[in-house]
Amino acid sequence: MTNDYFRNTVSAICYSIIQNNFQSLDPAVDFPHNQVVNFVLEQHSRMPDFLQFPIVCLTLTFDLAGIIQGGSLFHTKPPTQRWRQIESWKNSSIGTCRDLIRFYESLVVFDWYSSCKPYVQLSKRQSYHQSAGATQV
């Protein structure tokens, strides 16, 4: 059960970071968001146990903090409320809060640019061709 909450929260964090930092892709082309989430979860699973446990605890604390900051768990909030909570932790006076967000942002940005770049380029090309009136074969 804790594992499901952790996965859901990590997924919601990753989606929020992607949505607020990168141009949107055409879902008809592809939707690499889940690939990024899987990368982040994989990197977490590769950590030594003494680091995995604190990340899980902090992530679940972040999820529960959503109740205080808006009446519901972070992973169940709408995107705008999610981003407000991320921003509040990112700008917190507590270093651990800032570090947790930095941890997730670093992994998301790294994977987005390293493995999702072809999707972004394809999406741009498709948008260009569609706006130029070109027909797709």
C-alpha cells in the first residue's frame, strides 16, 4: 500500500515538473511522461537502502502535506494546486524540503532531455508541417 502511494506521488511530481517546465507534446505523437516516471523510480530503486528509505519518507510526507496545504493528498490535487505545493517546498526555509524537490527536478530534467528529445523534435516537426499545411503520408 505504501508502495502505491509512493509511486502515485512520484508520478504526480514528475508530471507536474514536466508540465511546468517543458512545452507540451501532441499526445497523438507520443506521451513520454510515463517513461520519465519509470526512470525516476528506477533511479530510486538503485539507491542504497539507507538513502531509499528517507526518500520514501520525505515523498510520503510531501504527499500528506497536501492535506494541510489544500485539503487533499498531493497526488489527488489538480495540476495548478500541485505546482503551488511544489513551489512552496522549493522555496521553503527548510533545506530538506528544497532538496527533495531538487532531487526530483534533477532526475526529471535529466531524463527528459536525454531520452525524450526525439519526441520533442518529432512533435515540433509535426506541428510545423501541420501549420504549413503539409499533408502527412
